Amino acid sequence: MQQIEGTIVTLNEKKGIMVIVVEQNLTFVRNACHSFSMLDSGRVVGDGDISQLSDELVRKHITI
């Protein structure tokens, strides 16, 4: 997983390539991404800087 994370960060920071990540592993997302958009039933329920991805928002929308 660390190799994938490193590749995503390198593509974005050094090559200027935007990468769309669809992932539920929040540690990975918080380390690899600068911003986020969260969908629930096809609607955007949260978006912004990755620092705004709160545990409360996660629990409300993606906890099983």
C-alpha cells in the first residue's frame, strides 16, 4: 500500500497529474490526498481540504 501511496504523491507533486482515488482506507486517503469529495447515494455530502475530512463525517456516511 505504501508503494501505491508514494506513486500517487509523486505523480501529483512532481508531475502535476491529478489522480482520483476511490478508497475507504482513511489513513491511506489522508496521507495520499490533498482534497476530498465524499458521496452518499450519489450526492456530495462533504468536500474540501483533506484536513476537513473529520471522523464524524466518516462515521455518518461510510461506517457500516
